[in-house]
Amino acid sequence: MRHLIAAGLMSVGLFASSGVGFSDEGDLDQRIIASVEIPGFTMSIETVGSYAYVGYQGGMQIFDVRNPASPLLIGTLDTGRGQVHEIRIVGRTAYIAHGFQGLLIVDVSNPWCPKLIGSHGDIGEVKGVAVLGDTVYTSGNSRGVVAFDVSDPTSPTIIGQRRMEQSAPHIEIKGTMGYVGVRRTGLAVFDLKKPSHVRLVSTTRTADEAFGIAVQGTTVYIGDQDTGFTIMDVSEPKRPLLLSTVELPGFAYSVEIVGTTLYVADSDAGVYVFDVMNPKEPVQIDHVQTMDRAFEICMVGRYGYVADGHGGLLVIDFAMAEESIETVASE
């Protein structure tokens, strides 16, 4: 991974009244309409409704983002030592992949006062989390994919697992199929119909080391570390078909697909945007350089909410990208 750590980023351009703004707008892309200082290194974000849930080293903060230009901090949860790698919200519950602390389950029914209600720590390092009904699946180190019964969220219970030889940083679920990015292996596809028997269906090598995963229909988008991103057709889960690979300059940590637009969090290279109407020939339509390292992006309408490492939480207005999509579609 290439690193770009600028001294003092944690305190760049913060208004004393709100913690949002810039001190030197000339140095930043003007489409970054808000930056918020976060207490620790920020790698994960989830947006649901008018709230953004931001995960960092040591905790999670909840923001009211009804005004994207001025996110309002309303709740904080101290999760203890360790990095929050991923957050998934289902209903009034947050499921958190918290590194070596394992799986955390948080009641967020009152976003002003999130409460830890359950956890399971005896599963090594957890980096990915996904939910299917009353089952939560985590991915991480050699423990691979672990299935938990969370019908009682205060007492998550392991009911199945599939060990992997390499670290599995991310898991995404579509229907009853699980798609896992596995380092030094690529894309792993699992049948999750029986949580007690997590069945490996196939593995397909990617150009580098698969990290973030996004699924739309029968197409899988993969953040492929230093290579960039890869797109695969998984209409036949036993034989995924490579559609395209696009090189990028950074470390493609995660991806977000909205319609025919793909957003790639490319670490120190910022956020890239591609039109993937033709998945065999993606077309770059935008790029925004972030303050530090873009690890994850969540889109809400035209706005992108970015977990930006030492840069904290950023909000980007991608209206220009929307205009580019319209131009591409009309040509």
C-alpha cells in the first residue's frame, strides 16, 4: 500500500463552532463541501436515512446529515482499543467488524445514545460484516467466514464457519450467495442457504489482492488493491467470468455501485468515478482528491460520504459526475 500522511491533517480547517470547513480552500477540491474531524483513524462509514455512522480507531460516531454541508454530531460510542473496519445497519441495530475485538452489536434505536448490547470476540481479527435475516456473517483472518445466530442480539452464537487460507477483508451478500474478497486469492463465492454449512462454491483469481466488494444483479465489482478494480459476471457462480480490470494509481480499498455509476475509494489517490453501463469498458467520468486516504464511500443522492483515514469524514458533491453521466448517455 502506498501511504500519504500529511502532518496535521487531523486539525486542518476546522471551525471551532461546528468542526466543519476548510482553512485553505485553494488546496482542496471545491466539491468537498464538508470535512469533519474524527477522534481516530477513520476507515468505515454507513449511511441510512438521514444518518451517517462513522467508524474509527476506538469508536463510532453518528451524524445527522440532513444538511450535507454541515454534518451534525449527535451520538458517540466508545468501542475500546482497535480499529472499526466496517459497519452495517439493519433496522435499529448496528453490526460492527471491530478487528481483534471481533463482532460488536449496538442498539442505535436512539442515535443520540448508541448502546453496546452484544459481542463475540473469540474469532480472531474481523474486518468484514454482512447480515442475512437473523444471521450475521463476518470475514477476516484465517477463521474465514463465520456465521452467527443473532436472533438474540445480546448473545450472538457461532453456528457455522468456513476457514480460509488467506485474510478475507470484506463480505457482501446478494440473495443467499456470499461474495468475499480474499487476499492472494481473489473472489470467493459462497452458498449461504444453510448457515450451519457455509459452502464454498468457487474461487477466481484477480489481478492483485481483492478487498472491497459490491454486488448488483449478477455483476460483482471488486476493489483490487494496487491494480485498481475488477468487474466479474457471476451469473454462473461456479465459473465467474472476468469482464474488465481498470488500473488506478492508489490502493483500491472499497467500491460503491449506484445504478450504472461505480465509485472507487482509492486510498491516497482519492475517489474515482466510472460509468459502467458497459461493464467490459468502464469510462472514467470524475476524480476527487481527498485530504488523506479514502477507505470507504457511501452515496446518498449526489453526495458521497467518505471515510478518509486521518482526514476524518468528508462530504463530496458529485453533481459534476451526474452531468458527465448524462453527457455519456446522450452520445
